[in-house]
Amino acid sequence: MHHPVSLIAGASGLIGSHVLRYLIEKDQSCILVVRQKIEGLDDNIQQVITNFSHLDKDLSGSLPVVDHFYLCLGLRLKTNELIFMDANKKQEFAMVDFDYSLALANIAFKNGAKKISIVSAAGADANSFNYYAKIKGKLEQAISDIGFEQVTIARPGHLLGLREESRGVEIPILETGLKLAEPFMQGPLKNFRQIEASKVAAAMVRVTNTDRSGKQILHFNDFVS
């Protein structure tokens, strides 16, 4: 019986670290694309180190055939940058969340991946006036056009969970505000409710390990069910 091999980009991040944990629990083989080695992992987990600016060169020949690709890469942003980014931040954000992400998806596809699961965001829309939502939406479209047999797009709201880096002072205030607002966040607004990163990761792994084909978008209800 063939055990799927999963490629993960962003395994040190909030959702990616949970994806990795769930796959290890399922005894699935994992290959990580990382900026720097993640310490404390089993030796049988291959880590391919790249600075992301020369992906084709860094990964060509070093990637075995893979089955699934979990794309959990994303630039760390301050809360206010979700609403407004200056020109430099826009360039940096588009490079990581669109250019690098799309390049990795194409490399995974060329290396045999039939399924892709990506972390997007609630409100993602290629036609949005909001730059963050627009880039996320454009990436969803571009990845959907590559040719994967199964495309899973997770669109969480604000993510709850322990982060490695220190967070802005506004985060606890934001999280308290979102908690208080929850009863009023009904209909389409429900998808913007905050959600534990571990639940998003669990839903991504669950769907990717089904035989479903085509595109599926996961929203708040999919993460809590």
C-alpha cells in the first residue's frame, strides 16, 4: 500500500506546525521546505533549506516525488497591515504570499503532487479593494488553474494559538473584541470569527486525505464541525 508523501511549506508557522504534527501522528512521510532547519524533529523528516529567492535552483533534484502539498507560507503582518500596507510592505507581502507560494505550488505539481491544500483568508477575493484580500484571492485563482486533481482552500478568520514571535499589544484587545462580537457575527460575517489554528490544520489534513476531487473552500463551519 502506498503511503502518501506530503510536502509542507511554512511548517514552522501557526497552521503549518499543526499540519506537520497531524501528519506525523498519521505516520505519513513529510518533506519540509524551510528557511532554516527546524530542530527537534525526527531524522526521517527531510528538510530542504532555501531562502525562497531561488526556489527552482534550490529544490531541483532535491525533491522526491510527492503526493500532497500543504502550502502554509505567509508573511507575518501586523494587525493594521491587514487593512493598510505601504508600498514596501505590499511588495514584500506579494513576493511571499503570491510569488513564492505559486512557484512552490508549480514545483510540487511537477514533482507529482495531485492534491494541494492552502491557507488563504476569510474574505479572500481577487477583485477586493483590500490589498491583503486581493493577493490571497489572486493566489487562490492561480493555484486553481495549475491542474491539481484536488484543491483545498482554507479561509480562516483571525487565528488563535501560541506563536513563537512576540505579538503586538493590540492582539489581546482584538481577540477580546472578536470574542464579544461572536454572537453578532452571523451569516457571511460568521466566517470572520476567530478560530484555533489547530482546527484549521485538522480540517485541511482531513479533506486532503479523502478521495474527493475538484476544488473545496473551507470556512468557519468546516473548522468547528
